[in-house]
Amino acid sequence: LEFSPEEFTDSDLPFVLEVCEAVFEAWGEASAEKPVIINLPATVERRPPNHYADMIEWFCKRFSARDRIIVSLHSHNDQGMAVAATELALLAGADRVEGTLFGHGERTGNVDIVVLANNLYSRGIETGLDFSNLPEVAKAVERLTGMPIYYRQPYSGKYVFTAFSGSHQDAIRKGMHKLDEAEMRFGVGWKVPYLHVDPADIGRAFEPLIRITSQSGKGGVAWVLEQDYQLQIPNAMQPELRVAVQKFADEVAREVTSEEVYRIFEE
């Protein structure tokens, strides 16, 4: 059984508690092994995330048979904070989350379960959801819904693991070269500047991390040649090569391909 008092975040809390207690008693069959789901929705996101979390905590502390219910969350994204609200509400004592893939839903959508699950996974929390082949999941959802995924959508967007800035590119290159030291230095298997998770964990290992434009620096240019052509560019040569690539990028007014970078290097 699941009961959802709408609209929880716009209701009087003592009255919500009274109604939920009455539903629980009327059902009469809940146990620790077969609990009732009490779903407490932010059907319209009217409050900041900490307010929602405070309300969830208040309810969890006062329900008479807390061990015989599952407190569920159902956040909408009207103010763009559904993920934050859900994470805080989980910390406040909730047990379960209702969400949708890529945040599809009424108005501005529901909490994006892809973002939420991968956020938790990045902090070492297992959710039981497998997004190791996220690009295929994204393609299926786009095909079935007819709605494209925004190119900057966390984890699933086209540009999520892409660096255009020269300083970012240089930091990524250096971080990738030192990746084998991450466990010893930081106690984690992945620690690379500007890449908060390993793209391989969600099936994006083979996408170019660095894209070359007029804003790219010497580190980005050197990285592309290393990855695609196994060329180690001497440090003394990198500034001159960077200038040549930037000049070409300004002339063509677009992203520069790996093949074009290699041709410029040869010339």
C-alpha cells in the first residue's frame, strides 16, 4: 500500500501527520516486514531544499510506528532544486525516492533519478541502479519520448566530460598522467581535475575529454596528439604548436579536429 498526502509541502504538518496515522490504522496490516509506503511529495517546489528536509525530519520523528512505514520522497523541479531537496531529505531520514529518467515529468519535471543516483555513487553510496551504459539508456529514452537530452545535462549530456578551456585541458592532461597515484595520495581510485567522476563508470570512456578550439592551450593540443597519435610533444615545442593551432581555429571559426591538429604539427 502507498499513500500520498498531496500537497505535503503546502500543508499543515500536524494535519498531515493525523491523516497519515489514520490511513495507517485503517489499513491495519503493516509490519516491519511489509511496511506501508508514506509518500511525502513536493508536488510543486515551493520551498528551498532545507525546508523540505526539515519537514521530512519532523514527520519521521513523530510518526507513531516509524519502523512499519517507508518514508518516500517525490520532488518536482519547479525551482530547479529537486536533486538537492531529495539529497537533503534522504539525510533527514527518508527511505525511498520516486523520480524519473532525465527528470521527465509534469511542468518542469520530477527529480532526475540519473543525476541523483550518480551523485550518490560518486560519494561511494550504492543505490542498486546500474548506469554503467548510460549512453544507451539516453538513446532509448530519446527514441521513446521524442525529447532530446540537453547537451549540458549532468552525466548524460554531450559536453559533460568535455574541456574547452586551455587551463582546464592542461590540468586534465596532468591529472590523467598522475592517475595511478590517486589511491595513495587521496584514498580514492579516481582524482582528476575538472572531472568529478570517471567517464568509464557510466559508459563514456571513449569520448574525447578535450576538444580543441581557439581557447585551447598547449596542454590540450599535446593531449590530443598523445591520445590519437601516441606522440609525446617536447615541452619546448608546445607553445609554438599551440599558437599555430589557435591561429587555425580563429581562421576556420570552429572546433579543430584531431586530424587537423596532426596536420598542423607536421607542417
